[in-house]
Amino acid sequence: MQPYRKAAFYTLGCKLNFSETSTLARQLAEDGFAKVDFTEVADLYVINTCSVTDNADKKCRNIVRRALKTNPAAFVVVVGCYAQLKPEEIKAIPGVDLVLGANEKFNLVEHLGELQKKPAGEAIYGAIKEVRDFVPGFSYGDRTRSFLKVQDGCDYFCSFCTIPLARGRSRSESVAETMKVARKLAGTEVREVVLTGVNIGDFGAGTDENFFDLVQELDQLEGIERFRISSIEPNLLSDSIIDFVSRSSRFVPHFHIPLQSGSDTILEGMRRRYRTELYTNRVQQIKTLMPHACIGVDVIVGYPGETEAEFEKTYNYLTELDIAYLHVFTYSERPNTVALRNQNVVPMADRQKRSKMLQILSHKKRRAFYESQVGNTFPVLFEAENHGGYLHGFTSNYVKVKYPYDESLVNQVLPVYLAQMDRDGVMKAELLVPVAV
């Protein structure tokens, strides 16, 4: 074991990245590193990058500069999706010592050596087609909830997306092996687990197991009160899964289902594996069995060929759909994607205008959903941070609530009555159990 050293981490992007950063932190801890905040002086700074984020190069450079401003002698490592896609560019960033691709990032400890600053960065990476291993992991640090990685990679190759180029083919462990990791989480203070991956509905691809098999096993796991399914493709969200969640005591009534466009013409151009009819069916099935369910939607504006008429189809479709919120993404060109061949480029001003319109629609949808829940009672998991004298937490169906701060309630799942929306958009809650004094 190496002498006592400090490591700090910075994560860009999705829940999956946060899960993997935690895995790297645990590996380094086993090698004698103490984890410190990124703002503190550390011997090693690890930056986990994202390829979906706009201006990935600029953000990476800024974070490297922040690390070296804190400790100019620190060893800087860059990993993640952007590191696989643009390793040579990243290693040329002043101050970067080591860049690790998708197949190498989980061998970080082996590559560190003596943490001696290099005159020029070194990049170690291989072809993405060679990435075959699945490395499980989970985030830990927030004792309230954890992101459990159950799947990686994607076989879909949507025309706008670089994820298959950055993470490789879809892969996962068996249900039995995944349950071993879940049991480790069940032995901690974590009360809620969010299942995450690139395409989690594709769990078990190429085997005789599938995501529904995993859901049924996790539902039997003692020690975790709530499971939340993160983003899942509509064509992989089966009636069986929806029906099971509606009857489960652990899987919560909250679904995040990527749509990307309300125009079937655009969906075809994007190479999506469904059309709006199937998406509508999924939403209706959820709302029939779980009228109180929260449904979130990913949507992209400004995809090449999205005329004003096609955008209006998306806007009108989402207006009528019984959903709770939107995650709006403005299309941006990505190297080596099929979408670049489409010459019908949407001007950036139009992209930004459409994005703003959908963000306003999302605000209206969320407010309407929250107001529809007033007067109901739901279990809430309270979080630790003090927000101006209030505890915050989320109901099982993902309504954000506030309650006068009481440290004894932190990390507790308790029934609350949803009284009214406050001016900040957070629901005021009334506790339905006596508080110990």
C-alpha cells in the first residue's frame, strides 16, 4: 500500500458517471488514498467527463485549471466518455497527466505509478469495439440514496448519439451477480436505490435474463425501502414491468421515458425504435394503473430537418400528454454521428427559441402535476441539507416537499400530507406521525 495520499473527484454528466466515480473512489481508497472535496488540496484529481454535455472540451479545460490552481503539483487524470472519444485532444490540455479510455479507467490504480507530473500528457485507450467487460458499481456518500449501475453501453446507435462510440456495446452482469452488489447497498444506511445505466431496459441482452427478472428479484431485497427506475426506453418498458410496479411496495410510481420528438418523421430520422403511438400507449398504461404516477420525458429540439411544423407536432403532442416534467436538450452536432449527413440544419436561434418554449411548458406541467397531488398522503424520504430552515425530500411519486428542519427526520421515510405549493414551487408537507422531542 502506498503512503497516505489525497484524491479529489469531479463528475460531469449522468447518474451513471456518478456511480462510476464512486467506484473509482473506492478503488483508490483501497490503495491508500483519502477522498477529499475537489476544492481541497489533493495529490490526485480525477475528472470524469461526459460526451453529451455541450462544450465538453471547454468544461474539461476549466476543471483542470481549477484543480491545478488549488495544487499546481497535483497529478491530473481524465476519464469518461469524452476521454474515450477525444483522448489525444485531452492529453494536450496543459496540466493533464493521464487520460484513460473506456477499457482502462477501472484500472486507474495500476496506471498511477508514483504520481509524478509529466512534461506531456499520456493517453491510454483502445478501440471501443474491444470493450467487453462490465464493471458494476454504485454511488455512496449521500447516505439517503444511491445510484446502482446495472447496465452499460448501448446497441441502438441513434443517429444523434455518441454513447455507443464512447461506451461500447450493451452489457451487464447476471441477476445473481447484480443482487450481490445490491445486498452490499442494503447493508448501508441508504434508503433509496436508483437503477441506472445507459440503456437499463436492455439488461441481460444476449442472455436468457432480462430487466423484468432483475426488478422482481430486487423487489424481494430487505434493507432497501425504495427502488426508482431511471431513464428507460419506451419500447423496453413492458406491460409486465408497469403492472409489477403498480403492485410493488418497493418500486415507486415514477418513470422517466425518453421521447426525443413528438413527430414520427423526426423519430424515424433519429433511428428511434418506436413511434408516438407506442409512447402514448406506455403513458396511458401507467396512468391507468397508477393515476398518481410521475412521468418525466426527455426531448430534443432542433434536430436536422425539424421544421416549424414538425416542432409544433412535438409541442402539441407534449401539451396533451399526461406527464409531469420535461428534460429539454438542444440538439448539438456530434462528430461521427449519422445526423451530421442531414443538411437541413436548424438555425441555432430557432433551436434556442424552441428549447425555451418547451422549458416553459415543462414548468407548467410540473406545477399542474404538483397541484393535482395536493390533499394526498405519500411517504417522503427526507434529506440532510438545511434549506433556509427546511428539510427537503421527495415523495415516492417524485414530488419535492419541504418541512421545518428537524435533524431527527433525516434519512427517514415518513408519511406526509401534501398541504399546498409554496411560492418556490416546493410542496409544503404536514407530518402524519408524531415527532420525538
